[in-house]
Amino acid sequence: MTQKDIILILAAVGALVVLGFVLRVTFALLGPILLILVGYFVYRAYQNKSGGR
């Protein structure tokens, strides 16, 4: 096993760890982000209905 092989394996493991962390944070924030989006669309629909800006 050469040094390039070891570096490749360590890089792949590191990428999987970072990807797992990013996915965990994304799913943790998914609920609040969805609530904000729904509120934004309700606000936009209300503005359009009432002739706002």
C-alpha cells in the first residue's frame, strides 16, 4: 500500500464524516426552514390579495 492509497482512504473517510455532519445539520434545521417558507408564502399571498406594494 503506497502513501497515495493511504491518503486516498483518509480523504474518503473524512469526506463521509463531513457529509454526515452536513446532513445532520440540514435535517435538524429542516422544520424551522419549512415553517419560515410557509409563513413567507402566506405573507406574499396576503399582500397580493390585499393590494399591497
